[in-house]
Amino acid sequence: MSELQGKVAIVTGAAQGIGRAIALALSGAGANVVVSDLNDQKGEAVVAEIRGQGGKAVFVRTDVSSEESTREMAERAVQEFGRIDILVNCAAIISTIQLKPFVEISKAEWDKIIGVNLTGTFLASKAVVPHMQKNNWGRIINFASATVFTGRPLYLHYVSSKAGIIGMTRGIAKEVGDYNITVNAIAPGLTITEVDRGTISPERNKIMINSRCIKKEQVPSDIVGAVMFFASDASSFITGQTMVVDGGHVFL
């Protein structure tokens, strides 16, 4: 992955969990990383971790549901590193979601999940594409979810937000291909991170493990390879696609 040397990558939701693993991996491959998140303390800790390993990184506090905030995120990336090459849209509300029948989901709760998970992906992409167009090169990697294909119950706002990302990925890909910008999505299965999730019991995790072809607990490092592939020239003729990374639970 030496071809990522000197590339500039923004990772939203990079302060913890999957986003943190991606930020560290991109840095390890030579990219300069913008750690984008709302959590200042954890975000700065990831930056310190990257710098401690000899990489270059900066933390930018970002509310992806705000157009102004995402615009400032992109502008800060250019100020710090001179360009934007890669955007990984990982920011999402998931750990705090409470399972409930869809008829009990309030409009306010619906709007909050859609506003971060789906609209946030739109706004971050909108903010970086003009900078990628100037360089005639770019990689946008969105995060959907394998739940889109299984239709997990009691989770409609989350599932719907991630289904929208798959459609958005295809739509944006059609518009930016002439600028050598690819747009792809990754749909992970249930991934266990350091972030507590009340919706995931040990029993459910065990059921998920047993439902996979590869019977092990999925962790963030299992997703990193797909991100690195989509970030590199190895995937330069692939766009508008969604790759399920779940150990063989979902087959498309």
C-alpha cells in the first residue's frame, strides 16, 4: 500500500471503534489523516497514537449533520495537508440506539438517525468532492450495513439510513466518475468494538458467529482490508458497488 504515501484521508467517526482502526491503518500505509469526530478527547487520543507511530494526523471536531461543520472539516484538511484524496464516511449513530417496534419510533428519533447516518454521509461527500475534482482523483468509501440485506427487526431507522447509503453510493458514483473519483460502500456484519452496545447481548453475538461461514467474532481489523482496497488504485475500475464484509453471513 505504499501508493497511499502522501495521500490525504479524512475519516469521520474516527475517534473510536471501526473509524479509529481505519484511521490507524491509513496512516500506517503512509496517508496523512484527518481524524473527524465530535469526541474531542478520544479524537485527540487517536491523533496522538498516529503521531506516536510516526504518522501525520490532525483532529477536526465535526458534526456531520451540519453542512457548515462538514465544510469546515474539508477546508481544515486542505489547510493542513494541501489536498483531499480519500474520504471514509464512518460516522454513525449506532451504540445508543434502543430496539423498538417501528411504530414506537418518534419522528425526532428518526430524524436524528437519518440526519447523522445518511445526511451526514451526503454532507461530508458534498464538502470534499470539489477538492477531489481539482486533483482529478478521489476515493469515497461509505459505510452501509449488512442489516440492509437481512432486515433486522426493531431497528428500522438504522436499517433505513444504511439502505439509503447504498443508493447514495450509486448515485454519486454516476456523477463523479469523469473526475476519476470512485465511490463505494462497505456493509459490515455485527462488529464488536470497545464501544458498549446495549442492543448486542452475548447470546446474539454467539448466534451471529454461528451463522457465518467463518465462525469467529468480527472485529474492526476484519474491515480494514476492504477499506484499503477501495482507497487504492487496485480498485480504480470499481465504483458504485457495495461489498459485504461479514464472514459469509449474507450472500448477494
